[in-house]
Amino acid sequence: ENLRLALDAFARLDVKAAAQVISNDEAIDAAFLANLRQLISYMMEDPRTISPALEIVFIAKSIERIGDHAKNIAEDVVHVVKGKDVRHATAEQIRAEVAE
């Protein structure tokens, strides 16, 4: 969903949609970390789950990375439209920039 929103923001040069993508990335990162912690617990409880759990970790990391790429696209949209480099700005700062 976030990748689709990022591509749509790019196609329409929509900074509000781009800001939403950037905000969504925080939730994606948090979900990845929560899942990672849960999988680590499973692996510690039962070592037989290590192999399948690691496969899930790799898949989850790939999904999280797709989210990062979507965020990069969104940051570039803001840069193109607003002329501001927001790569190191917080989501809140980006929302404020978009609102101007």
C-alpha cells in the first residue's frame, strides 16, 4: 500500500501523499521491530524454530526495505515540488513543510 501511495505521489507530484508515505514508514519500521522481537523469543524458546523463523525475518526485512524505498521516493517528491531536502527531517517537520 505504501509503495503504491509513493508511486501515486510521484506521478501526481502530490506532496501531501508523499508526507503520508513518510509518516507510514515509521509504523512499518515499528512493526518490523515488534515482529523481530517476537521471532527472537520463539527461537529462544524452541531452537527448532530457528531456520523457519530466520526465513520470516529475511522476508520481513525485505518488506521493511520496500517501505524504505517508498519513503525515499516520497522524500524526492517533496524535494522536487518544494525544493527542500527532507531526507534527514522528521515526519513532523516534513508535514509542516508540506503544509506551507
